[in-house]
Amino acid sequence: MTGTKTGVLIAGVSIGDCVHVAGILNFLKLAEAHGYRTEFIGAAKSPEEIVAWTKDNKPDILAIGYRLDPDAAGRLFSRLKQVLDEAGLYPHQRLVFGGTPPVAEVAKASGIFERAFSGAEDISEIVGYLKGETGSSVRVDFPDNLVDRIAWKAPYPLLRHHFGLPSVEATRTGIERISEAGVLDVVSIGPDQNAQEHFFHPENMDPDQDGAGGVPVRSARDFELLYAASRRGNYPLMRCYSGTRDVIRFGEMLLNTIKNAWTAIPLCWYNVLDRRGPRGVEQAMTEAQEAIARHAERGIPVEVNEAHHWSLRDAPDVVAVAAAYLGALNAKSLGVKDYVAQYMFNTPPGTGAAMDLGKMLAKLELIESLVDHDFRVWRQVRAGLASFPTDLDMAKGHLAASTLVSMNLKPHIVHVVGFCEGDHAATPEDIIESCKIVQGVIRNCMEGMPDMTLSDEVQARKNRLVEEAKILLHAIAQLPEIVPELLINDALQGDEQDKSVSALTNPRVLSYAIKIGLLDAPHLQGNPAACGRIRAAMVGGACVAIDPESGKVLPEIERVERILNGLKKSGGRRT
């Protein structure tokens, strides 16, 4: 193993009769990712062999591994110290240890190692050591913004979790506990609906709903208290969803109180469409775009949490894929430089793993087609909330399985969903346990796993969805030609690509696409702001549109043509 970024050499070896080398090799692999040169000396080496090699090769750091008997380890460490001393290398030679928790305690007690890792640590502790932390009492300089924190922890992803209990004080003490545990990189505050909709209008709040769905934050001071609680342990970043009303004012308040790591603003939602606010769809989109642009001007990363809202309402996969592209396209057109793309797996419930992965790869391909020197995409994966079993043991297995599949996207952020969510809102203890489950999966994946994205079945689903999403997007882009008054105040200039972008980023066009059913979901039936006529079913693990009369799968080109033809015949009105 060799690296090229620095001249610092870390050598790894297992001592005594120990032949277990996986931990040492993984440590060396992580060191390489952070610019070290590395060399593996071998397994089951005696103290004398180790010291002889060290004297000849002069490594900067010697990493010792041992996973057998703690008493034997103590004798080996004493002998190693003596031989190093005889060779003139003690106490100058830097040593670090890795092994089981009981042996790690013996290593600490020996006094010859500057750090001893037991495998129970969060990966950030090991990264901190490689970044220059040389003692357990030395504070790691954790980056305080998203992009730097991603780079700091790479190649491991950041872990994020949603948290909000029914009182500010319980949430504050919970954040302290979570931060001190050092297992979570991003705490997402979950406000109750009263706060999201009426934060600046307390007279409109329903006191019977206080604490329903999250923490009842009622002032900027409440947010400041929650942020202060996070200034300990591994100093997690903090963030919060946008409100469903006064989104620009709410966003400014979050930046000023919790240093909002990134904002998450849906394009089509948080309004009459999902009944989470009084705004019309077009108004909500217009305000969302303004809020996105404001954050972009200040260099704040933006997530347009759009696509999974459609899947949560049982929309066909193609609608979710097209919505994912629309979210990214709108963000880029509004000046966003760092875009957080969220990929929610297991949604709708019943989605098969192969079909799910193909769906996410389709989203990824379309979103990352927009990448250039001014637009970076950070991948965030998560399990679907509604997919979790109520049986907590089964739910733990579900969390692990979903994480394993989602790691195929090589995420920068893993949004951990507490295994308990099918039964109750996550407590600090639930969050810590859930993060450790996910950490275990990630560590195994980082050691090497088959690439599930290469499956023929997965690739076929991905290609089909990309093709169908482009059909849907093209249909939306055509709407101004069929209904010119949609762009009555907008001059369509430039080539066809410019016109397409103009249409796909126009709130009037997009809200009209919802009204006539190009963008539609079964759960929107009866909603006056939507069409609600689409029918969908799970077929072979995929969510697809079906013909309401025949019950057969309805290809997207047919579905789109029916809507557009009806529009043309009616002179711009959906029949």
C-alpha cells in the first residue's frame, strides 16, 4: 500500500500469535485516504521482529494490532517496550493500538501507545487522530460547515438524524446526550407543525397541537438553546427544515440561530397540496424559489426535498424521478453551488430492492447531468419512514438492509431513520443505537462489497425510468406551446434548451402540470389544487402507472399523450 500526498509513513502489524489483520488493514486504508504512505509489515510478528523492521525502515507511526488474550497482550506490550528501549527507539517512536475492548484497556494502561482504539469508537475519532489528534483529551477541530465536514470525514459519509421531542427542554438535554455520544454528524431539528406554519403568527397556533410531530420551538431563543446544547462531544452540525409559511424569514432566523448547515425547501409542497399551509401551489413555488435564491447568494447548500414527497403519496416511480430532476434544475437555475440530493429508499412501501436501486440511479443520472464547475451535488441517502415495521427487532434489520442497499450510491450523507419510528418518535438512546447499527453496516461496506448497481435488472429499470422521465419532462416543457397564456409575462427567447429550462423552472407551468395531472399522485384525489386521477400499483417491486379501466401497466408515453391530446382538444383545459 502506498500513498503520495505526504511523506508520513504509517506501518501496520499484528503482534505475538495474533493473525487477525482486517482491523489493521482497514486503518491503513483510511490513513491512505487521508494522505499517508502506508506499509503492512505482516501478521503474528514478535516484538523483536517488529523492532528490527522499525529500526531499519523508520516509520513515523507504528500501528500494532492484537485481538487475543488481554493478559498475554500485557506481557507482549512490556516486552515490546523493553526491546524498543534497547534499540534506542523508546519513547520517541510513535505507537498506536487497535484491538478488542479488553485488550485496548491493557494497551492504554501500558503507557506506550499514544492512542488505543477498541472498535467501539465513531469513525470520526479515528479520522481526528489521523488529522493530528494525539491524545484522548485533545479536542478534534470539527469543521463547522457541510462541505468541509464531508471532506474531513471522507471516505466515510456523514450521519444525520431527525430529532424533536414534545418539549424544548427535553429536546435540549437530548441533543446534549447525542452530541456527547459522538455518533451523529448532523442533528436535524424537527419542529412541530405549529412552529412550521405559525412561528411568526402565534395567535394562529392551536395549543392542543403543541408538540405534535416535533419540538414546540416558539422563539429564536429556543433555537439558540438547542444550538448551544450541541456545542460538545463531536460538535455536530445543526439544521432544520424550512417552514411552511414565511419561508424566507424562517430561513434567515435559522441561519442566525443554529448556523443552518443546509436548507431543505420543497418546490411543490408545504401548501394546499399537502394541506400543510394556506398557500396556493404557484405562490408556494414562487416563494420557494426566492428562498432558494437567497440561500444561494449566501453560499448556503440547498436541498430541494421534492422527489420523495411524490413517492410518499404513491406516485409512479417515473413521476418521482422527473421531480428529482426538476428540484435540481431549479436549484441550479437559482444560483445554488452546493446541492444536496436526497434519495429516499423503500418508498412507497413494497418497493423491491432492485427496482429501488434502479429508481435511485435514474434520479442520480439525471441530477448529476447538471454538474459543472459551478454546481456540485452531494448525495444523501435514507430509508423510507413509512416502510419501518412496528416490531423493533425486525425494524433494526430493516434499517441495516436499507442502509446496505443505499450505500451503492456512494453517499456523502446517510440520513439515519431511527429503527423505532414505526412505533414511537426517536429518543436520544434510540438515535444512538440506530447510528451504531448504520455505522456497522457502513464499516462493512467500506471494507469491500459487491457492486449491486451492475445488476442487469437494476440497470434495465434505471434506463427505463430515465427514458420515461425524459418523456414526462418534455411534455411539461411543451405546455407553453399548447397553453401560451402560461408564459404571458415571460419572453421565450433562445434555443429550444433555453425554452425548456424556462418552462421547467416556471411556477405557473409547474403548478399547471400538477393541475392537469402530468405530475400526479393517487393520494391527491379530491384535492382541488391537483388532478388526482392517476392510478398506480406495485408491479414486480416497482411503482407504475396503470390504466384505470383495464388495470394494465400504462406506459408513460401513452399516459402523457392522453393528457396532452385532451388538452389540445379542449383548448388548454383538462377534460
